[in-house]
Amino acid sequence: MSRIREKVDVCIVGAGHAGCEAALACARMGLNTVIFTVSVDSIALMPCNPNIGGSSKGHLVREVDALGGEMGKNIDKTFIQSKMLNISKGPAVQSLRAQADKADYTREMRKVLENQDNLTIKQAEVTDILTLEDIEHLDDENNILPYEKKEEVPTIAGVRIYTGAIYECKAVVLCTGTYLNARCLCGEAITYTGPNGLQAATHLTDSLKNLGIQMRRFKTGTPARMDKRSIDFSKMEEQFGDERIVPFSFSTDPDSIQKDQISCWLTYTNEKTHEIINQNLHRSPIYAGIIEGTGPRYCPSIEDKVVKFSDKPRHQVFIEPEGIHTNEMYVGGMSSSLPEDVQLAMYRTVPGLENCKIVRNAYAIEYDCINAMQLYPTLEFKSVKGLFSGGQFNGSSGYEEAAAQGLIAGINAALFIKGEEPLILDRSESYIGVLIDDLVIKENLEPYRMMTSRAEYRLLLRQDNADLRLREKGYRVGLVSREQYEYILYKKEAIQNEIERLKKVSVGAAKENQEFLIRHNSSTLKSGSNLAELLCRPELTYEILGEIDPERKPLPEDVIEQVDIEIKYEGYMARQLRQVEQFKKMEKKKIPDKLNYDDVPSLRIEARQKLIQYRPVNVGQASRISGVSPADISVLLVYLENYRNRK
């Protein structure tokens, strides 16, 4: 009998946070989609911290939701504690973070995938990426017969799985996470598995290398899990969730998710902890030279913290539940690859953990990934037509970064198949745009993590206005409903109308107005003002001003929130909008795909080399490449003008 050969539209390789978003996007856009995973039980797995969101990451989740993704909806269904971070700071850096029930999160996402039209889940290891020429030279046993390659830029035509079956398709999205050639290290003990002891994918790397894709080796890690019954919480500081829970998804009714929350706990390492670690550094795979991969700078192991921050007498340790139906507790802030005996000794020096019992040891994991400079901003490989990539495979870290990339890769794979214009988000309109631009343009020598400081226009890119920024784009590609789109149109109009109304409502220096201001610790009026000017005062809110605004009509909470923010920060936002205007001018100056930089006179050698290496799609991107100076950009602009005139 001949081997199995099936035809689908798109294949998604990997079912982590990136793969789930990519698969759902393609299926919801009407494409026959198959998603491959080494284990169906690992769909949307949280192998490290069981939470979603956090500083800047909450912005990504809101943006994924605004575009029609699933992560925000799923965490709203499965959280056990929710908290708005940086609430005492400005709205630009406030970010939502929710502790998830780990098992429920996976279960709910799997349920969504299993019931999605046009989507098939397949438990199988993908071993080969096949091009059009490969497919043309297959025999009845699905073996590729020898042939001379002619395609300069190969085109994707399918994948082969370990059993030999072939799935022909028009696009492939790689979302392999930390599974490619993975190995887990706990001191001298090395297991060749993916996270949580799941099967590693050991064949695909060779196929990618044969396509000319350059691979690299990164590492990450996770802390131990403790038995809750062995922890003394009386020695720790209890951490509560917010009294009023704010949902991640714009489509979640806030009233529907108000519930009792589970506490988390805070404790600290101490000098004894650090002493044990220092005495055993030679047994750490990181410092013994066993680990080859580069680890994340902003999520270091406890060994790295103790060595690099030797002046600090202690480090925070968060004890967080893995779920409602388990006694496992996550030890945040103490990831490690030290041997089991050292782990137990160091953990037991931490207040509250003196008698702890380890359910799962901490470990480091090494895996194959790529340098994302090989990708276009669409997340398609420059060297292979129809091959897209998202998530940790692109050299990033974090569930949220992965979901954002998976969504964009999936959307663009679908648009590629349909022959439509791709979706490219720039730095001025989303954190997702910042994330992808940083990955494809900047040399990232370690796993990339999103941070608010990376976004130049963060006052405009707040988590609260992600729907206003991106809903229309989600609607255009087919992931946002007509009803949701029409609400955004209403919301924008309602915000603008109310801002204009507040600017027109005069407030005089009458006695009742002065008494109102005194009551709210605000300075009295010396002359007339309007409600918008009063709202600019930090001690006054839209709600408070209702007392002296009798003509006000009821408005939705999300409209009121935007009115409050936009009026209070109007001057700052106007300044950023002017900066964005200049940024957009540079982004609109496209660079031809086949421009020969050797023909550009007066370019410095370093700039020429970097431009050839990165192949930026526009002048804005070119200006952000390390080693390309403002003078080089001026030279390039002059050349492009002459180039277009010649054409």
C-alpha cells in the first residue's frame, strides 16, 4: 500500500500558545487547517509560570484579543487571581496580570481548538518541511527521489510526519517552542525531552538546515514545584488579588468574572541561601560549561542572580498555586539547574520552606531556534516562500510574546494563501509591532522579552485602548465580528463627542462650585473654567465631576475611561502623535526587494554589510539597524529618490 497523502490549506507545527493562535486564526479565516503537536495533552501548556500578563505582557494579551485572538478569553475563563500592576503609576505602564489554573487553561484552550470549524488536531512529530520540487519527486512510499534543485527561493508545499504520512499544503507556520532538539538539565542529570518530560522533536532541525535556515541554541528554565502541605505560609506575606476584577478580553462582561480569588505569597532568599548556591556553582550546568545555549537576561536563574547581583542580601520569591485542584505550588523567582540535593538544601533556607517537599525539580531546558532576522515583518521566511514562524522558535520568551507572534504569523499565512495584502503592525500602533520589529531588525543574542521601555510611543499604546487601535484591523482580516466592529465605531464617536462637550461646558466661580472643589482637595477657581480643564487636575475624575455636570448623559464605563485618560494626558499624547507623524514618513519610504546596496555610493562598509544582511523593507526599518548611521540614511534617501526617477 502507498503511504498516506492528505491535502489541506495550512499546517501549524506545534500547539503551544503561538500554535493555538496561528491555527485558530487560519481556521477562522476559512482555511482547512491542521495543527500538529507531540502530545495532545500539551496544547497551550504552561510549562513555566502559571500566569498570563504582567508588565507590558498584559498589553500584548489585550492586543491579541483586539485582533480576534483567544488568549484573553481563555485566561478570563480560567484565572484564580487577577491583579492590575502599577496602578499607582500612569496609564501607559499599568498592566493586567492573572494567575491561571494551569490544568483548566490547557483544557479550555483544547476545547476551543477541538470545536473550531476547519481545524484538525493531529498528534504527530513533523520531521520534514517539503517544497514544491520535493513534492514533484515523491514516489509511492513518500520518499523523495534524487533531483537537482532549480528553485532559487523554494516554495512550501507540505510537511512529512514521523510515520511517513505527508500533508500537502500552501503554507506552514512553525511554532515549535522549546521542543526542537530539547534537553532538560538538573545538575549532572540530563534528559533529552521537551518541557515537563514531554517528547522532544529531534528531526525537524535537519530539514530546516537543508532549506538554508540558520539555527541557534537558546535556553530557559523553570523553578521547582512544592507540595502545598509542606509549606509554612505564616512566615510569608499574603498577596491578594484586586477587589474589582478587570477582564483581559474586551468581549468579557466584567460582572461575569467577579469571584473569590486564591492568595499568592511572598518570601525572600537570604545569605544562607546564597552561600549554598555559591558553594555549589561548579555543579551547575550553566557554570560548568555543559549548557551551550544563551539564557534570558530578564528572567535569570537564581544562580545568575546570586552571581551577578552579589551585593543584594536577598531576592523575592513568590509562592503561587498551580491550580485549584492540585497542591502543587510554583516557586517564582528561583528557577535553577542545580542538582536535586542542592535545590532541596537552598529552598529549605527560605522562610516558610524549611520543611518543603519538591514535587517537580527545577531544570534548565536547551532548544533549537532561529535568528528572526531571517524573517520579513509578516513573519514569513525571506528564503522560503510560504513558510512562516512564530513564538519562542523566533528567539523570544514568554507565553504572551508567543501568542502575539503566532496570531500574526497565522493571519499572514492565511492572507498569503488568499493572495491578499499582509497584515504588518508598526511600532507606532501596537506593542506587537514593537515586538516583531525588534525581532526581525535587531540582533537578539538572548531570548527576547517585551518591556514597556521598548515602546517609544507607549503613552499611545496603552492596554486600555488596544481595541480602539486594532479592532478594525481584526475586522478587516475576518477575525472580529461585525457587531464588535460597529461597537468600536460607536465607541470612538462617543469618546470624541463627550470630550468636545466637556470642553464646552463652562464652570463659573459660584459658591457651590468653589465648595465642591474644596471638598475634593482641589484649588478654587479665580475665573471661569470648563469641565475638561477641571478634569485635567489629578485629584478630579470624570465620575467626581458628575456632581457639577447635571446635563451629563449615561455612558459605558469603557467610554468614560477613555475620556478621562485622553483629557488628562492630551498634551503629552499630542506630542507623541507629532513624533509618530515623523516616524510614519520614514516607514512609508519603501526599499525595493532587490535593491543592490553595492550600487549605493558613499555608504559606509559597515552600513552596506548590515543592509545586505537584514534587507529592511523601508527606510524606517533601515534607520533602526545597529551600525547604520543617520548619515547612511541620508545617502540612502538620495539614492532611492534617483532610483525611483530612473524607474
